Amino acid sequence: NAGVMQNPRHLVRRRGQEARLRCSPMKGHSHVYWYRQLPEEGLKFMVYLQKENIIDESGMPKERFSAEFPKEGPSILRIQQVVRGDSAAYFCASSPRVNEKLFFGSGTQLSVL
Amino acid sequence: LAKTTQPISMDSYEGQEVNITCSHNNIATNDYITWYQQFPSQGPRFIIQGYKTKVTNEVASLFIPADRKSSTLSLPRVSLSDTAVYYCLVEGDGNAGNMLTFGGGTRLMVKP
């Protein structure tokens, strides 16, 4: 049973471009969470999704950021018109049911030039 | 949301027992206490979870007093590979949107 898969591992974008981060949860997991982490800081919650539904997006900026978890395929975190302040590690986690332990991916390191 | 407070950093030596305490004064009746470990450039990894008293697994022990306002993660005989950041979380039905809030964590440095 493969773990949570995130790709790409590293992503470099220029200011104004779009960044797409992908997350495939563990098999059988229907709950997906996205977190952002700046260097030397803790993880900041962004969004919580279940299949085809956004449950809680209270941690996600209102502009430029969006997330989806379609019926088929991975969850996508999309950042439009990236700025340097978007540079961070983005982690995805999944769980089989609510309030169960999270399994994290290895993250995507986004660098905005 | 129950907020957690833990030391920013701790130092230890190989072979010692390390105890990291976390305060969560506003913990709700339905909340569980969970600890995660994170190595550089990796996602956090679940260590242990408990509700009250003591929980032990192959990696660590978790001590929770009767009032549940704090908890202590105990790592027996640490090695250099235990150098990591340790996060204490409180989670349960009371969490808005069932999200998990990670604080700054405790940066443990194990020295030879």
C-alpha cells in the first residue's frame, strides 16, 4: 500500500505563473488536508477536502489559491499568479475517516523566483 | 480550538530518556492528544495518541494526568536519529472543520 504521494517534489516558478501541486492519498482514504510550512516554522492548515467536496478552506487565502479533490484522480492545490511569498513547502495528508491519524506525503517545495 | 504550548527546543544526549511536555488547558471532553514527529524536508509522522492515563507503543510513551490539561511524550534512550521536531496536537469533534492545528513544535537535538 503506497503512502501519500505528492508531486512534483520540487517546483520552480517565476512570479505571475501558475503552480499546480498534486496529491494522491493513500488507498482507501477519502479525507485530504493541505498544509503550508515556511522554514523553521510549524505547519499551517490550509484546506480540508473529501471526495468532490471542500469541507473547510478557512486557512486558505481567498485570492489566487484553490483546491479540489475530484471523484477520480489526485487532489490539486492550485496557486495562480504566484508571488515570492508563496515560496514554501506544501504538505498533503490523508486519513480514512475523520479524527483519525494523518498520513503525510513528502511535500512539494515551491520556489518562486 | 484547544491551543497547545510546548518548549521551542530541547537538547539531549544519546541513550538518555527525553520527556517533552505539552500544555493544553482548554482541551475539550471529546479531544484526543496526538504527537507527530517531523524530520527535515519530510512530512510529519504519527508517533502516538492518547485520551487519558498512559499509552505506550514501540516508539514512545504518552503520559496524561487526570485533568488532561497537559501531556508528556517520553522517548526512551534516544539516538541521534531522534533529532527532529515534535508536535503536540489536540483533536476531536470540537475542532472546526475537523482540521488539525500544528503549533511550532519542539525541536529536539540529540548529541553524541
